[in-house]
Amino acid sequence: MTWSIFSLMLIALVSFMISCTKEGPMGPQGPAGKDGKDGVDGKDGKDAIITCGECHNPATVTEKATQFELSKHYYGEAAFEEAGNATCAPCHESEGFKYVIKNNIPATFTLNTTTNKYSNSYVATSSTAYGDITCNTCHSSLHTTYGTADWAFTTTAAVPMTMWAGAKTINLPADNGKSNLCVKCHQPRPMTTSSTLSDGNVVDYADLVANPTKVFYDSAVGNAAPNKMLPSYRFHVHYGVVGAVCAGMGGIEFAGAENYTNSYHTNNASCTDCHMAAMSGRAGGHTFVAKGNFNGCNTTDCHGAGTVSSSNATYWTTPRSNITTLLNQLASKINDIGGGHNILHSESDPELNLWAGATTGNFDGYLDIYDASANPNGYWRNPGNTSATNMAKPKFPSLTNAQVGAIINFQFALREYSKGIHNYKYIHALLVNTIAML
């Protein structure tokens, strides 16, 4: 009897709950709500297409990207080879380049007061020493504004020279300083004293000029003090000298018959004027190649239509011939130091020597000193190597300050690559005065 009453009550409860879940008839509609705030009108309903299309179209990004494939910034192997090297990263690695700019890393040398040795402050970090050169290496704001401001440069600031530990600065003013972006990397590397024989600081270039007859390296002493630096195969200030040449600085400026002045290009032409001119073959645009392309020269703002060509005597053949003659004369003077055998390294293979054919002797700016990996057939003994192979070679001769300065100046004039076109007046004076000094 009790269970029957409970069952009836349970059935009634369930029936009631089911009836509550059934939707009843819709009530009357309530009053309309307040209107929302109007949105911003679109541009013909195609905002995204228009904004992205400013860049992402065949005439802009596609064209530039295709040109960039012809640039050594794109296909060169340096970014891969130097990955992990924090010292080389500021120029050879995209992330390293951006790191030193973002953090305003100074081009100074810092003295460790405990060891009394100097170290180069201008380095990246191990975590940023990588990365191929890409669009955003030079263009800092890509895909941030989605407009023309995306093309902003990573830097156009004046460039303290690492060659002089930041004591001198390059600032190329034309075209709102755009060339300074190029110069940030295309500048000489510091030539430093030995951190074993000396303090590792930059070589005192002023002393080379002021005391030309002073002995810089004494071969009788060799790998010991008071020698502060040893000559070697790579006794040089690297390859990126052109920024300093354009600015009219960076050479060892011995006094002589010619004053050190600059050509018109220094203040009135930018790197982009010639190296990013309208395409001709595989040169111009974002290839950054100027060789064989005179479109940048023959503009209304420069020499005028049809003026400069590979056969033009005034602006091309004569100045380049003059510099070639001076390079050969200086090379001969430097090689006389060897007393019968050249001290400059020669390489006729254009794949190995970018300057093959630039001088009669096919010199590349290196010294013909033994190096087990880079120059195993080197004629002269390496003062810092004690291997049996090396010790059997002739002792490298002593060098005066003037002779060291001459070697540096030869490298400058050779490796700026244009045979004076970048800054004819400066290069001509440098070579003439150096030859006279020797």
C-alpha cells in the first residue's frame, strides 16, 4: 500500500516536470533597443585588398624579390659560414645586424683593467649570431603598418667606424642619409695589435703617418715583444672598404704632393643612385649591382642622358686607367720589400680573386705568407707558426710604419673595386702620396 502511493506521487511529479519544459506561445515583442555606434566606412569595401596591394603586387614586391635573387646578399654563403660568430654577426648575420642597431652597440674597444687587454665592443650575442640577409634586415617595419611606412630603413644614422674604435664617423648626406645603411656594414674592419704580444687595441694609424721610418715589425725579433703585431696572410682590414672610400677617409694619409679632397659623389650621390638604378641585364634595382649599368649616371640630376658609358674617356676609361697605373706602381714598390720575391699574394682565378685582372700581377691584397689552410703554398714564413713546413720557408722581411701604411692603402684602392669611380680625388691622392713616401 505504501509503495503504491509513492509510485503515484512519483508519476505525478514527472508529469509535472515534463509539462514545464514544453514551450508555450510567444509573448508580445518588446521595444526596440538603442542603436549601436556606427563603424568606420570601408574603402569601396576592399580595405584589406587595397592595403596589402600597395606592396604585394607584381610591380613592387614580386619585382624586388626577383631582383634580390641576383644579389650576393641573397646567394652569398657568408651568412651560413659565419653563423655563431658574434664578432662577424653585426655584418654577416641578419639578426646580429638588427641586434647591434636596436641596442646601439658602440664601435669602441673596452679595456679590461684586470688583464690590461682591449676587446672589441661591437659584437652581437651568441643568440643573435645567425640569419640570412632578407628584406627585413634593411626594412625594419615590414608588415607593421601595412602601408608605405613598412619600407622604413633599419637605420640611416651616421656610422662610427670600427676601424678607429669609433673615434671617427662616416655620414654620407645625399638622399637623406640612405647610404649610411649600406656603410653600417661596408666599412673597414679594425686592424688590431696582438693580444699576446701587446694589449689588443687598434693599430695606431696616426703613428704610421707621423713616424713613417719607425720599425713596425722587426723580423729579427719575430714572435716576441716589442713587436706588437705579426704579419700574416690576412694582414688587412677586410673587404668592405668602400663606405670609407666614398666618405674620403680610412686610408693612411701620408703628406705629399696632393691634398686629400673628395669627388662630387661624396656629398651629392648615394649608394642607391648607382647600385639601385633602373635595371640593365642583371644589374640595378635590388640586385645592388652597379657593374655594367650606367643608368644611375645618365640621369638629369647627374651626368645627363647618354653621357657615361664603358667607352667614355672623361668619366670612365681615363680615370680608371690612371688608378690602374698607380696601383701597379704601388704594388711594385711594396714587392721591392721582398728583395727579389713579391710579398703581395697573387691569384689569377676570378672565382678566388674578385680583383683578378685589376693589376698586372693579379694581386688580391693578401700577403704571400704561409697559411696551412688558406695559403698552403705561401712563399714566406709565418712568424706565428712553428711547423716544420713553415720554418723551412724564408723569413718574412721587417716592415716600417710607411710600408705597413702602403700595404693598407693598396688594399683600400684595390678593394674599393671601382678603380676610383667612387671617389677619384681621394684614391688618387692616397696612391700618389703613398708611392712618394716609399
